[in-house]
Amino acid sequence: MGYVQEARENHVKKKVEEALRSKMKQKALKECDQYTSKYAQCSAGRTISIVWQCRKQAKELNNCLHQYTNDAVLEEMKKEYMLQQEGKETARV
């Protein structure tokens, strides 16, 4: 499959893409809740020292979030959305 054809198949409107990104971020935060709370506990009561004192927790949180918020995940969500839309269209016909 060519790049142009693949791009056309996964094309969604900007508002739909923004909604999918928002859904992706919400899922990531839910899945990485334990790392978020560890980072929050470490950063409580700190200001500038957060940078070096909480480096490990920040790295763990970022690694977890990246698993759920990357281009591959977004493309998969777009494909699922397009399949749902196609299913709705065939149901109407």
C-alpha cells in the first residue's frame, strides 16, 4: 500500500483528531496513575529542587505516558474510528 493511499485512508477531520488525542491522553493518565501519584508525592513541598530530586519519578511517568501517547496509538485510534464510521454508513444504507 502506498503512502498517499494510506494517508487518505487514515484521514480524519481536525476536530475528530483533537477529540481522539484528548481521549488518548485521558487513557494514558488513567493507565499511568501510579506513576503520577509517585511524582506528585515527590514534588510536594518542593520548588526548584523538583528537577533533580524527582528525576527518577519524572522519567518513569514520561516512559509510561509515552506508551499510550504516541503516533502509532493515534493512528490505531484513527483506524478504529474510520471502521466505526464505515459501519454506521453501511447500516444506514
